[in-house]
Amino acid sequence: MFQDKEMVNDYLAGLNAGLTGYAHIIAQTNNSELRQTLIQMRNQDESRQRTLYSYALQKGHYKPAATASEEVVQQLRTQLMSEQQN
């Protein structure tokens, strides 16, 4: 029988894999109605993922990586914005 932790982690892994799949499919979809439907589905799964992530964190089922310093966050933000403009 699955324990709460295993079920949560399994569902999180499935949601994360699905979100990756949506990114690939949305980028390649030409039909605008289908694209919008996929975006809505992705957004719903992102919301589910965040809710489940918060639950796992609260219950101690998940330990996130150490928090990055504000300096590291700003450097990454600057780098990503710079790459986006090129």
C-alpha cells in the first residue's frame, strides 16, 4: 500500500513530466484553438503542481534546494533577459 509521501511524490513527478510535455507540444501547435486549449490545460496542471508542492513541503515530504541569494537571483535574471533580447 502506498504511503502519503510516495503518492504525493509520484503525482508530483507525473505533473512535472506533463508540464515538460506541454511545453514541447504548445511550441509546435499551429492550430490556435488547440494551442489555447493546451495552454489552459498546462496552466491548470501548473496550479495543481504548485498546490501539491506546497502540501508536500508542509508535510515534510519534499525538501527544496537551498534558497539562492538575492545577488544570484539578480545575476540569473539579468543573464536570462540578455539572452532573450539576442
